[in-house]
Amino acid sequence: MVSNTSGVPDAPTSGLASFPAAGFTPQQLGYYFPAEWHQHEATWLSWPHKEASWPGKLHTIYPYYAHFIKELAKHELVRINVADEKMKSFALKHLQKQGVDLTKVEFYFNETNDAWCRDHGPAFLINPHATDHKKAIVDWGYNAWGDKYPPYDLDDVVPTKIAQQLGLPVFNPGIVMEGGSVEFNGNGTILTSTACLLNENRNPT
């Protein structure tokens, strides 16, 4: 179930209530994190809109951001979170100026506090042997880098909203983490930093 430049997908009405299976970890169900270099279908982005992140310069980044999307779209789908139709139209204007192939761009109506989708976006698990859901999403707790840049309530729920739009199961491990704070090799090894993940402003216990 995918969206396109003229709309967004409908959230599923059934099929997820009994999944993930209660009491089972993703690993026990056959899921794992793919390697950073694993072939993927799309890159997820959130359209920049927070003036405080680029004080006095927000308007200057859009041509470069659109050019970045143009390069991505040459090789894969680009899925962009936008707040509403107004933001979508604004984004389309800049993408069209850069000559982006809009057949490779999909918009999803997911309002965000900020634009850092690598940190607040969905983390995908895969299970090639699953008979039903071959992909799942992990929804980490997200608190904007240790509560440094509130509010982050909208960003925190983005992964679950995307899972609903794609019809995928969601795992909620109860860990505060940014997606950009971890790297995976696909074989069970993680590269991260205890100074980040075990900091008192994230996971003190």
C-alpha cells in the first residue's frame, strides 16, 4: 500500500491487532535489522519547516534540499513526511523547480516538529521467511536528543503512524533512541555509543 503525489495511503482497518505476538521479541519471530548497505526501496525524509533549526536561513536551504531529493530519486523512491496539503504544495513547487522526477516521490501526511527523519523516522526490520509481514517497524522512544529541543511529541509518533499507513506491525521496545545513533551490519552487530544511548537524558537505567 503506497502513496503517490496526489494523495496518501489509507491506514489499514484490520490485520494488525494480534501482531506482534505478545511476549515475543522481534528476533524470536525471525526479524532482524538489515545492514546499512542492504538494498532498500526508498529513503524517508521529513520536509524542513522549523525556523529555529535554521535561524534566518530556512528559506535558503530549499533549493539544495530539492536537489538532494533529485539525486536520490534517480535511484529509488523518496517518501516525504509533510504536515498537510499546503506543505505538500510548497514542497512540490521546489521539487519542480529542480526538475525532480515526481513519479519517484511519494508524500505522507505525518506532521513533524522538525526535519531529522534519520532520528525520528521508522526503523525497519525484515524477515524474508515470514509468510505474512516480511517487514516490521520499531518505534523507539524519541526525546529530541535528550530533551534538548522540545517539543518533540509529533516526531515521537511518526514511526507508528507510518506503520499504520503501510500496514506493518510495530514493536515498541521502550528504549529512547535516535535512529542516527546506531549502525547495523545485518548479522547482529551494532555500532553505537554508550555515551549517547546510556546517558541520563535517554536511558539512565
